[in-house]
Amino acid sequence: MIEYPEIDRYSSLDSPMHRFDPRAKIIAFSVLIFALVLLYDLKLAFIGLLGSILFLIASKLPFRFVFQHITWVSLFIVPFLVIMPLTVKGEEFFSFYAIRMTREGLEYGMLVALRALSAVILVLPMIATTRFDLTIKALDRLKVPTMLVQMLMFSYRYIFVFAVEFQRTWRAMAARGFTLKMNLYALRTVGKALGTLFVRSYERGDRVYNALRSRGYTGNPRTLVEFRMHARDYILAALIIGFAGSLHIISFVRVI
Amino acid sequence: MREAITVRNLGYRYPDGSKALEDVNMDVYEGERIVIVGPNGAGKTTLMLHLNGILRSTEGGEIELFGKSLEKMKREEIVKEVGMVFQDPDDQLFMPTLFDDIAFGPINLGLKEEEVRERVEKAISIFGLSGYEDRPPHHLSFGEKKKASLAAVMAMEPRILILDEPTANLDPWSRVELIGMINELNAREGITMVIATHDVNAIPELSDRIYALNRTIIEKGTPREIFFDGELLKQNNLDVPDVFKLFEVLRAFGVRCEELPLSLDEAVTGLTKMIETEGGHIHLHVHEHTHEELGKWKRKYEHHS
């Protein structure tokens, strides 16, 4: 049995973030994420990161789950911390032969890393605390273009089917003695297996479209769902958006 | 009896130019259970996709549903009349949860939310899927997915149900359960059924009449007429139910069986009758022609082994 990499695995827990209305949650955290990635002050970005961690803690998501998701994204953040100090011009604070590191570069690298890390952390309380189908339905209710919602909906449904199909292909290859090595033959074989998966996906797409049409699909599927905003949803949304706004007000005041 | 589906001179070519269907003619009466048999690549699925208007004939011909030309019917009218259960439930269950999937069809029919919810609840309870409403399809077993596919189509309350290989890949219990459900739908709601299957042991239980298809209709008749046509079976890679073969063997051993049974139920009735008429027992023996008859029997099914 395949272990599905489900983002909503812990959506049945109980926390303030889990109880938060999905529509308000998407809006509030989206505003906060945009506010944090647009900060230009290192100290404020750090406060933003601390705030993000607090929201994450409030979501009660297991550490192991959080760690798994953040580690992979963090790998893309680390290069900024290394490259920026070496490439941005400014006051040198370290030199070793031709290697020169600048304070401005280090600060800029840290700023990029802090902003990215905050955004990645905030995605978890935003998405991992709601069943993914409800997140999709919330996006639909928020009038996100139907084409995007459908792409998300069908991707979510079929990514697991393709994962199983790829696993089956991989097992069939392993059963006939294939082992993955870093040589041209292995890469070519994996390429062919992926190609087969694409062809199968195309054929499945055709069959799914037939199934959709045979149940009256006309390009705009609707779903039934009831969302209800409570006072606590308004308060929590105001708190998150207020936090985002206050960071920018402080930033603005400091510039003046 | 009123005709539910009429197919006249239907022809179809695949986009690569090869012929899939040629001069297909079929009459399905209201409340009937029709099974379409044929070897792989005979065009069974292609024919079924024509019956709900997904494919349109490229070579002429006409299809009528309850006397109305399919060509003149709107898409909504067709999906209201004809429900299709696809072979692979992963093709059919495309929504994020089971509830959404079953609600998908009724919503597209333009029903009010209350009625949609009623239909979903009814379908879920009929097919024994209560408690699974919020599950995504990848968390259902194959048997559950198959039942969910049927529930999703039945929630649209069609008068005609088309099933493509309904028992394929099911475990024995799920297979029996699904056959029971299909027959109950036919008996209780009078739904007309068109079923394509390779499951010969299920055919006697699922069919009133059989159409044998190999690009064109090569034969039609009751299960008994089709299964007794040895030449037809041989030429089209078709098989007969195991119980039928077993009683052919018993005949070679001297059992006086007037009518070969096609299903276990028929076998039980036949055996009981035989034992009653033969004084409380049946007698098996090897006589002078037994080996010759067994040889003939073996040769008859040689191409299947």
C-alpha cells in the first residue's frame, strides 16, 4: 500500500486554526504571506518569522510533519544565504584570497531567507488544517477563476492515481532487475518509464473526460458545501491581517 | 414491449481509420438486461459510448432512445436517460470526495440542493456506503470504488444503465454483491441494462438476451441459444460457464441430464429433479463411449485452454 503524501493528513485535529473558517483562513494568511514577503527590514522580517511560528504552534500540527514539509523547501532557501554575501557589493566583513563576503549581501540573503521561510511556515496553518477538498471549495466560493479551481481539484484527485501507477511501473522495472544508477542507461530507462506514464495519463484524461460528459459536465462543476462565519473567525482574521498591517505601518514609520 | 434502445446500421472508424463498428443493429426493450459479449477489441466499449452520445457515428447509422433520435436530443436529455458505469472506477470517480462525486450528476441535472442531498443520501444508503461520504476516492478499496461508481450514476436516476465490465478485477464476494445489486436495480426499478462482460459465469445471472459482437453483431439470442452454438463460441474466442462444462462432462459419464444448466441455481434444480426421477440417486459410470465423448468435449474447448 502506497503512503500518500497528503498535505491534509492532520486536518481532523482540533485547534483554533482547524476551527477557522476556510475562506477567512485563506484570505487572512494570503494577506500575511504577501505582507511578509514584501518587508524590506531585517528586524521586522524576523518578527514576522516569529509570528509565523506562533501561528504554526497554534495549529498543533505534529513537529515531524512540519519538519518534513519545511526541510525540502528550506533546501532552496540555503543557497541565498551563501550566494548573496558573495555577490552583493558593499562593506566587506570577511575575505579569504579571492572570496569576499559583504555585510549588505549577508543581510540581503538573510532577508530573503527569513521572508521565504515565513511564507513556507504559514502555508501549513493555512492549508494543512483544512481537508483539501474544503480548501478547494473555499477557493471556489471566493470566486477564484473556475479553471484554476478545476485544475487544482483534478490534480488533487489524480496525483494519487498517477503516484500509484508510477509505483507499479517502478516495481515492474525492479522485478526485472532494474536498479537506479547514475549512468546513461538508467536515466534513459527512467525517462522512458516517465514517458509511458505521460501517455497513460493522456489516455486516462480522455476516459475521465468521457466519464465527466456522461454525467452532464459542461465545464463548470458545482459542489455543495456550507461555510458559516462565526465571531471568532472575524476576530482571528482581523488579528492576522492586523499583524500583517502593523508590520508594514512600523516599516513605513521607520522609513520616514 | 416498448423499445428502449434501437440501433440501426451503426458504423464507426477510429481516428486512425481502422473500422471499430460496422452495420451494427440492436433492439433493447424496456426493462431488459442485455449482455454484449465479444473478444478483446470487438468494439464493445465503442458501441456503449455511442449509446450515451459520447461518440458519434462516423459511418452513418442511427440510435434511438425510447423512440427519439439521439441526434436530436440535447446532452442533458441524454444523460438523464442513460447512465454509464465505466470499467475503471478511477476514471469515473473524479471529484475530491465520495459525496461530491455522487452529487456531481444530480447538480448537473439542475436539481435543487435539497433534492440533490436527498438523492445522494439515498444512493449512499442503497449501495452500503454510509460513513464514507467525506472520503477521497483513493481511500476506498476497489470494490467500494466500483459500488461508488454505480451509486454516482444511479443518483441521476437514469432509465437505461450501461455497464462496462462491471465484475472485472473484483474479489469473489464483491463480485457476487455487485451482481446482486445490478439485478435488484433491474427488478425493483425496472431499469434497462446493457452490460459488456467477459465474465461468462456471470452472464446467465445478468442477462435476458445476449448480443455477440465482433465489429458487427454476429449473433443474438438467449444465453442458452448462444452457449449452445459451439461454432460461434470457437470463432469468436468466447467461453461458456464452468457449470455448463461440468454437466457436459457428467453427461459423458452417463448422467441423463435433459437440459444443461447455465448457472448454479439451474444446476441445483436440475440435479434435484434428476435424483427425484431416478429413485433417490444419480448414477455415474464409464461406458464404451465415455472416453470418446470426453475427447470430443476436450477438443471443443481446446482453444480456450
